[in-house]
Amino acid sequence: MPRYKCLNKGCSQYGEVILVHSTRLIFKDTEVVDEKAECPECKEKRTTIKRDGWATAFRDKSTNNIPL
């Protein structure tokens, strides 16, 4: 379950770490987009809080198109 933090100082959720129970990563053109990264209050992209033990990058060994 991902955790997000809003970095918009004008937002009511600024600095709060929010746990989201489900998200989906999709490809839009050549970019990976996290569907839940947008703050529900200010609509700006939140930063993802990563914990040890979870994958933070993926690599396609056949084409090497996703950097480590």
C-alpha cells in the first residue's frame, strides 16, 4: 500500500503522510503514471514515501528500456 505526502504549502494536507489502500500504475506515452499520486485537496502531484523492502524500480531485461 503506497504512502503519499503533499508538498504544496498552501494545501490543507501539506506534510501529512497518507496511506492509500490501492493504486494503479499505467503507461501514458513513455511515462509511468501513478493514478493516486494526485492530492485530493489541491490536485497537485504528491511525493511517494518509499519504505525499505519494496521495489522502487523495475527493469525489462530484454530491452533495457527501464533504468535502474
